[in-house]
Amino acid sequence: MSTMMKAVRLHAYGGPEVLTYEDAPVPAIGPGEVLVRVHAVGINPPDLYLRDGYRALPPEWRPDPAFPLIIGTDVSGTVERMADDVTGFAPGEEVFAMVGFPEKLMTGSGAYAQFVSVPATELARKPAGIDHIAAAGAPMSLLTAWQFLVDLGHDAPNPFQPVRHEPVPLKGRTVLVNGASGGVGHLVVQLATWKGARVIGVAAGRNAPLLRELGVDDVIDYKVENAEDVVSGVDLVIDAVGGAGMERFLRVLGPGGALFLVNPLGFQGQDTARERGITVSSTQVRSNGPQLAEAARLLADGTVRVEVGETFPLAEAARAHERAMKGGVPGKVVLTVR
């Protein structure tokens, strides 16, 4: 095979226009790694943040990598070749993964390309019955939902709090999901339903039919009414949106409830939560091939589905980022790779 490939690279931080589609070297594989021929790439918020240089962070926390770099984590494709010490996969096998997260959070995991090197421990077989586009939309969002709700799956230090995040029982409980039609949210509602919860989804009203298809019992149109004004006494709130005002969801919870924050930065309600006996918890998603394989069974049998809102060719990654930044896409935005 050729030593060169097409990739989308950054030579400087900035807006979507800095994403450059160009020739790049095919990555080498080291011990324990697999070279994957990429068929599709899922876009996630960390892609947008890294492209922009994480300017929302304090200067001392911002990355300072060597350019050029290739961003992106979520891929679906086929095994091209493997290191000699890799077992359990075969050339030509269809696989998917979240690559190198959060280890390469600040330097890019190399997914926006025709080929990517992936540790075998982060790979899982692509579920039969779904295509590469749907599979590429799954890894980060599905693992986030899984690690919040089902099984954390690791003992790495939690960057957001001093204690380990612990999922809570869901069977027979009422769960409210803010951002229910988004990339993470639409998978959270399906896992919560699968675990036996009654689910209330907060989203734009136009997405109500989709959410009901996914198992949501009640939909709150955030453009019409505030969840905290119409709901109370729920057992768990999962905020998949973040930003200002997360404290308002404490009013939705009953005593002893839990508030899970996918993006907890800026939360100001710890004192109120302690007074009411409410657990506030967060965690950072981590790559995990065996866990992804376990969750993939739900994709294979149709229990969980990945909603893909829009697709773009890899060469139009800049346009895909522009669309993702506008928001309002139900499910995921995915790049297709020739």
C-alpha cells in the first residue's frame, strides 16, 4: 500500500477554515496497535474544542502540540494490518473505536484520515446490521452514556471530583435527560429505557417524534417551558448540555436524588445539593474496547440505535464543523471517507 493518505490536518488553531484536507503520511503502528482503514468518522465536541485551541480554558491549561496534527477520535472501518503481538482481530475485519481518549485529548487522535493507528485494547468489532456511518457516530457518545449509567469500567483518577463516579439504580426510577436529542443525550435515553427507567426528555419540540421512537415517555420543549417549572421529584437528572444555569436542575430532583453532569465546568450548586442530600457527579469518558464491544450488542440487536443527523465527505470537514457548531442536529454529524 502507499505510504501516503488523505487526511484533514491542523497547521494552526482557529475556526473551521483551518481544517486542511491534504496528503499526510500513513501512521506507523507500534506494539499492540492496529492500522485501521477508515470508512467513517464521528464528530464530537472535543474535536471542535481542540481545533479552536481550547480557548475557553485558562491559558495554562491550553495545549501546545507540534503542528500539523490530525484531530478526531471516533472511527469505523476495517483492519488493514496489525502489530505482531496483536491477537483477536484479522485483516479485513470490520471494527470501530474511540481512539486514544483522553490521553490524546490535547494533541489529536488521528481519526480525520483514511488510516488511523489504534491500540487493540480500544477496538471492538463493528456490530452486524449497522453501517459504518452509524457505527462511527457511536463510540464517544455511547461510551459516555454507558460509563455514566451502566458501568464506569475503570479506576483512573476522576478529573472533575475527588471520588469515583458511581452509576445509580434505574429500574422503576424516573430520569430526566437535558439535551435528550443530542449526540450523547439520545443514547442516554435509550440506555435508561433499557435499564427500566421512565424517561423525560428535554429537547426542541421538533425532535419530540424522534424521542418518542427512542422510548422517551414525556418530552419538554425547552423553547416553550422550563423543566424546573413543570417537573419535580425525579430520581436522576442527566444534563448532557452543560453551560450556565445547571443548578436549576436541583429543583427537579427529589431528596436523595442524583444529578449527573456530562460537562460539569461552571456548576455552582454544591452547597444546595448537600443541603438536600442530592448527589452531584461527573466523570470523563475513556476509551475501552471491551466495554464498547459489550455495548455494541445493543446496537446489533436494535435495542439501541445511533441517530445520524447529517453526513459530509472528509474533504468537507470544515463545513461539517460549521454545521456542528450551529447545533440543533438530532444525533450525530458524521464524516464519510472514501
